[in-house]
Amino acid sequence: MRIVLLGPPGAGKGTQAVLICKKYGIPHISTGEMLRDAVASGSDLGKMVKSVLDSGELVTDQLVMQVVADRLRREDCARGYLLDGVPRTVVQAEILRDMLAESKTALTSVVQISVPEQVLLERIRHRGGAGARTDDTAEVAAKRLQVYWAQTAPVAEFYRVAGLLVEVNGVGTVEEVSERLFAAVER
Ligand code: AMP
């Protein structure tokens, strides 16, 4: 299974990604997590991206797709993976498509977790608190949502046109949503 999980910030993408990966035994590839790890480790990559992450803007397409390409080459991805937080722009989706074509593989499904904007804003407001991500302040969260609509929402359209997109209702309990997602990726 080679899955792309799409959805706006606050849709529960991270939680659901973990459940899908556990159920199907595939690695969870989260670019946000990889980039935050890079920042925490103080690597060259981390130094390059720290201010961008803190602002809620996007890291450049070339940089992030290089990170993904390196990750997908690792052996644990041979039998599949789930991409979480990438592609984030149509350019990234195109780079991924070309990368997969080159390795003669293809995505098996692209699943979008859909949640109405009002619900998202509520959820984002309740995140924050102790141990929260430094990009989880209300202001940055609002910025991330704005970036999502401008740059990432078109990615779903890209996959819809390609005939790969399955939309799943993201309103409900974690279990309800994960059951819908399992059904979607098994189609
Ligand atoms: P996430 O955990 O997926 O919400 O990502 C956290 C932050 O990392 C984002 O706000 C971006 O600054 C950066 N980021 C993660 N994935 C990408 C990506 N595919 N393209 C560009 N920036 C990304």
C-alpha cells in the first residue's frame, strides 16, 4: 500500500495516520515530523527550516521533496508507506508522480479527510497547551489553515482529476473516522 493522506490542519490526520500505519504495518512518513526532528537535532537542514516552520509557511518544494526521496529509498518503504503532510502543493504532487514513475511504482490510494472549516477552527483553538508544538499558537494555526486553502487544497483536485481521490468524512469519533479510512484504503 502506498497511501497519501490529505486533510487540513485540525482534521486529525496525524492521529489517523498512526492508526492506518499500525493496522497495515507500513511506515508513517510525516514531513512535518521529519522537519521538526531536524530542527530539534540542530542539523543543517534544521537550521535552514526552523524559521519557516515557526511561521506556519511552507518549506520549499525542492527541499522537502529531497527529504521525501531520501526517505522513500530506505528499505522499510519497499512494501509500502503512508505519506502524511506531503504533497502540500501541486508542484510537490508532480515531483512525487515523476519520482514514482521513475521507480516504476504508483500510489494505491489518496484519501482526503474532510472537515468543515468551522469545526477545524474550533479544534485548532483547543489544541495548544503544555507540550504543544511551537507552531500551534492560535495565530500560526490560522496562518497554517490559510496556507492550506491557498496551496494544499488544490492537491486534492490534482488527485481527483487523476482519478485517485477518495474523500472521507472526518467528523466523528477517532474510531468512526478510522473505520471509514480503512474502508477507503481497502477499496
Ligand atoms: P505538519 O506537521 O505536516 O503540519 O508540518 C509542520 C510544518 O512543516 C508546516 O507548517 C511546514 O512549515 C512544514 N512542512 C511539512 N510538510 C511540508 C511540505 N510537504 N511542504 C512544505 N512544508 C512542509
